[in-house]
Amino acid sequence: MKIITTLSVLALFIGCDSAKKTSNTTIQNTTEKITQTVENKKEDQDFINAAEIKEIVSFLASDNLNGRDTGSEGIDKAATYIETAFKKYGLKPYFDTYRDNFKVETLDAFNVVGYLEGTDAKLKNEFIIIGAHYDHIGSGKDVNGDTIANGANDNAAGTSGVIALAKYFSENKNNKRSIIFTTFTAEEKGLLGSKHLAERLKESEINLYTMINLEMIGVPFKDRDYQAFITGHELSNLGEKMNNYAGEKLIGASDVSKKYGLFKRSDNYAFYQAFNVPSHTVSSCDLTNFDFYHHVDDEVDKLDYNFMASLINKLAPVIETMANTASQEIKMHE
């Protein structure tokens, strides 16, 4: 009898242990599935990755383009590359062609301008501009035999953001307001490309809601509670609204930017002058965290592509909200 009882208890423990192992395996499998689902969801939300951003920057900042000086063969190649991307994503040329041509003294210069019409019958008459300059200075002071100023951070980085955002909106096609995507030339000559386009659009009397310019977004800050700043932060409620739309403190203010008047030193400024609407530059670099401004070592390997992808992935739904609010929530401060 005792033997039978002992065997019964032993069988019970073995059965419980087996059930426990089965239960643990089931829990582990379920946990792995949930984790994978979350990771897949995150991947679905991230429409652009670091490798894709690096590929764009690597082309634009390659030695083959010789620093993308205005009027050069290199900047013509860059413009063709951007045009090809816009065409691939289904953007229409805003003018007769993607190129907005003008002269810089004797040089042929051209902004590249694409357009995605809004989906709302009324709101499509309001415009958001997303821009960045794609030119650079061509050459710089010789460093170990290298004189090509590749301009990876300044501003192949910002240009990659415009191309990536063009991809995002062309795939989703849910922007009620119309969006103009543009890359400017002759920024390094005195903001001439943006001045030309702003004046041309002003003459055509477009209803510009806001202008978002991307400039030097290739490196992160290390000691701040935001990922990027906007120039002229105090002039409008754009920063506040961007953070509300993002659900986090994505955008901040830079004392360095204010001290050196960076609001007036990039391509947002021409649109502020022409339209007097919120027109700001988004940047993650106020030169306190990057040592190679207008230097031949502003190279592809100096940038943080994981950071860039993260920032662009967060900017996309923020701008998407801007494009879809029932009223114009972003306003200049009086």
C-alpha cells in the first residue's frame, strides 16, 4: 500500500512538473510573440531607417559631387538625384519642371521643387513648405591633401530629411493641406535660392500656412532635454505645437541660436519676410556640438544616422498633424 501511495505521489509531482514546464514554455512563447509584435509595430511606424538616410547623404556628400557649389557640375548631379526621388514618390513639379531656375550673376542656379496636392477641397488651398538647402561651398582649406568640402551635415543631412518626408507623405496621401517640398541652391551665396522662390510664390499669391526648414540635423545634442531646436523659437507657437503634436518634448530653444541670430541665417527667413507667417529652421546643431562647419572634414562618417532617422520619424507625424488640423493652429506671436 505504501509503495502504491509513494508511486502515486511521485506520478503527481512528475505530472505537475511537466505541466509547469509546459506552462512556462507557453508563457515564454507568448512573451516572445508579444515582444515581436511590439517590435514589428515599431518598425511599421518607422518609415525610414538609418541605412536609408545614410545612403542619401552618402550620395550627396560624395567626392564625386565636389562640394555641390552653386552652378557646378556636382550640384547639377545632386539636383538630378533629388528630382529622381521626387518623381519616384509621385510628387508633381510645382512649376513646369522640378527646377526653379534663376541666375546667380553668370551662373545657372536652380531650386528643386515638388508638390503634393492636399486631399481636402478647401484646405488644399493652404500650403506647408518643407525645405532644405542642398548646395555647399565646393572647396575648403586643404587638410592632408583634401580640399573637397563635402557638406554632409551642412546640408546633405537636411536634404535627406526633405527626401524622406516626401516619401512619407506620398505613400500616405492623407494631407488635407498641400505640401511643397523644396531643396534650395545658393544658400551659401547669401540665401539666394530661398529668396527667389519665396518671392516667386508670393507673386502667385499662395496661401502659405507655415514653412519648416531642415538645417544640419546630422548630430545630436548630449546635454539637452530636446532632440532639436527651432530658430526664432520665441516668435511663434510652432515649438509648443510641435511638442503637443509629438506627445513629447521634441523641440526646444537654443540660446546660442538666439545669440547669433540664426533665425535670419537660413532659408526659413525669406518666407518669413515675404509672408509674415511662422517660418522656422529645425536643427540639432548650433555649432556647440559640431567642429566641422565649412570644413573639409564635414564628411559622411561624422554623422549619427540612428539619431537622424529617429528625428525624421518623429517629425513626419508632427507635420502630418499640421497638414490636417481643421484650423490654422500655428501662429506668430503678436
